[in-house]
Amino acid sequence: MQAPAVTSGTRSSQDAAPPPRRIVFLSRRDLGNRAAGGSELLVDRLAEGLTALGHEVTLLCGGPAAYRDYRVVSAGGDLGHFLRAPSAFTRQVGDCDLLVEVCNGLPYLAPLWHRGPTLCLVNHVHTELWGMRYPRPAAGIGRRLERWALSGAQRDNLLVAVSESTASALDALGVDPARIRVVHNGVEDPGRRTPRSAQPLFLAVGRLVEYKRIDLLLRLWERVRPVTGGELVIVGDGPERRRLEALAGPGVVFAGRVSDEEKHRLLCASWLLLHPSAVEGWGLVITEAATRGTPSIGFDVPGLRDSVDDGVTGALVRGESAFAAAWCALALGHERRAAMGRAAALRAERYRWATTVRRFRAVAVEAAARHRATGCDGVATARATAAGLSGGSPAPGGLPVAQAAAPTAPRRG
């Protein structure tokens, strides 16, 4: 299934509708969190862009929260805020013209408690990842909850997918394709490039968690290093770092979290970006590398199929041996690697945050107009859906809500 990509809005009647002025994003983390990644960067760029266009934007998230140019409300800890979000919304936000639920695995089930227009933003579906991070009983519950949240609780709302792969995964869960809109991630204009490394330099960037599979990359490095020489730099931090450092052989550098300036330098200097992840929504760092003329190697998995043009801007492979072979071939094939880098930079010009914000805003207008046109009571519909799925009982767990007010991070400036 190829979900329809949003270009400049929707139908003419919806184009004429006033855009929602007050927009609230409901997300697990903000960009200042040490565990932040591509999803948090996307929400931050959307919030900043919409604020610049005159919208009143609030981010309701788990703490700790940083100061931003838009309002940030902290609704408790990393996981506890899922229960406190409805209370924090009622007490500290009050109302909005559009609520954007960012669903990355664990849902907020916003349609159960929010009566206004709701839009669901999905980076990637976690179907396979539940089993990688949790034991069997918990993984099964997580998969069922995610499926119900996206196909049942959100059944009256539009869903934004960041790639065609994510749109296809939503379709497989039972989401009506007519309600899916694709809005791709963007990147910043990187500015002037710094020099490429004269010696072989390979880079991996991402949070050090299981599904990123940096351990697999370290095993492959032991096969590649005798052929290519050079250095493998791993940028990022996370719960897997200590174990990965114990596995690493010669020539591996763990750089941890780095500044934007250092990230830019490394993306420019590296010969290849290596991305062994099991699944992605898009793989934002691949496009970031492409803007610096750096091709990527990854597995032929959802998300990377969208961000890598196989054989043109990088290589997609189907197995560890194929990954090692492509790594060696591109490291030794200077002309081919340079040609891929030029193609990657050209393709990356199509993806800028201004375009992402514009397309997302068009979907926001459509979502608000859809709600007005149908007079949909999302709470009643979602509760009816929950009752139907559970034999008349309330939504899973009854959606308990903590009563304590959550602190607010004031605006910067």
C-alpha cells in the first residue's frame, strides 16, 4: 500500500478552512531529554515552524523538559506521565484547536479523553520491536495495545506517517489507508562542508539501544577492518553503551553525545554512514549524512527503504555478509563512493524542514476541518470501540489519571 503523500493541503473546502491556532503536541520526551532522538527532533522542528507561522504551540511531555521558544509542559517522569497526561492537559493546557498525539509504541489513548480534533503522528510501528525489548507476555500485550490504539482508538482521526514504510505498516494493522497522510522528515541546510578524512573513517549515529544493533556492527567491523583499515566512530549514548564498549575491538571510538558542530564535522569527514538498525520510521541521520555528500549502508528494512535509494545514494543489503561486502566494496571503490555521495546530496535537497512544516500544517487544517464537518465526538466513539473490543468493559486499565498538577517549563526569553 502506498499511502497518499500530502503536498499542498487537501480538498478546496478544507483549504478555505481556518487553520487551528492552538496546537498541542503530546509526546514522550522533548528535545532536551538525554534519550531524545529523531522523533523528538521532528516534533521540535514542527513546533518551532508552526510557532513561526503564528500558531500557539504547546508540547506536553515527560520530564525533564528544556526551555524552548514554544511552551513546554512537563507531566511527570518518563513513563508515569502517560497516566498524568490527561490531568496535566486539563489543568495546565485547558483546551486547544488540535491535539497531536505522537504515538511511538506506548499510546496516550487521547481519543478516550479529548473531545476536540485529534491527529496521530506515527514515526514507525513497533510490531517487531516489542519482542526485542520485552519478554513474551509483556511484548504480546504491547503489540495488541499498539494495534488497538492505532486502528481502534484513532479510527475517526487522520494519522500522519513519516514514510511510505510506516504508512504500509499502519495499513497492515488495519488503519484505513484513506486516513493516512505521509509527511516526510526534513533536514537543515548544513552550510559549508568541512574536509573529508584522508584516512578511512566510518560513522554510526544513534541512540545505543537494542534495535539499533550496534553490536552487529562491531562484529562486522572485525571482518572489515583487516581489509579497509581506518577507524569506526560511534556517536550516541544509551543503555547499551557499557555492553557495547566491552564488545568493541581495535579501531572503535565511542564519542558519546556530541555537539551539532562536531556531528557536522564527523558527517562531512566520514567515508560512509553505517546504519544497521532493525527498523526505522525514516532514518533521519541518513538524510543528514546525504546533505554532506556521505552515502549510507543499511539493511533492507522499513524506513531505510525510503531514505536510501539503493545503488544510487547508498546500499541496502539483506544479511550480515552482504553488509560487510558492501562496506568493503564502497570503502575501496573511491569513484563509486564519491558518485553515490553526489547523488545523495542531490536527493537530500528535496527534504527541508520548511517543506515538512508546510505539509504537516496542511494535514492539521484537514484534521480540524474534518472534525467540524463530522461533528465527531472522539471520546464517545473511542469508548464505544473499546467496549466492543473488550466485551463491554472500559478501555485497557480504565486509564487511571493522577491528580497532582505537573510543573511547567516556561518559555525561553
